[in-house]
Amino acid sequence: MNANGTLVQGGDFPKGVTGVSHTIKRGIYCIGLDAGIDPTDAIASLTSPDAANGVSTVPNSTDCAAGQAEVDTFILVQGDTNTPGFPLNTVLADGGFTLLVP
């Protein structure tokens, strides 16, 4: 999947995938799956180090319809640059990824 929510050139939807939409929110993609495929079984992998540097699937998504897998791509930023050891935060950013489905 390209960062803009389109398929990589020359590619078709793989077996088990019925479609994809890029939500109006940056970095959130909804992947349609064939009936009987549990969206929580999907695994995402970042394919190119473009704007995003991280990717995850979101179980029980509220941004995507039932039966769809949500994939979020993001960058990591330090929450407070003045406090050593302060945790990193995720900020959604568009990014290309591969989704593996059973």
C-alpha cells in the first residue's frame, strides 16, 4: 500500500482483501477483508521509510467498519524534550505498508 492509500503500481488486491480506504485522518487506513477473516489476525509491516517510521494494526477499531482491519502509520516524537527519560508519543503520519492476512 502506498502512503496515499493506493495500491503499489501493478499490484492487485491480494487474496482475502476486498478494498482499502484512507480515512480523512492522516495515517489511518481501513482494509476490507473477506468474510470469515478476523481483522485482529492481520499483521502490518512498514515498507518504506517515507514520512512514517512506525506501523501498527488496531484491534476493535472505532475508525473502520466491522470486518475491516485498521492500520495506523506514525512517527515517534519525544513528549517533553526538557525531561530526560520522558516517553515517546506517536503522531499519525501517512506511510506505505504491507498487510499480511491469514
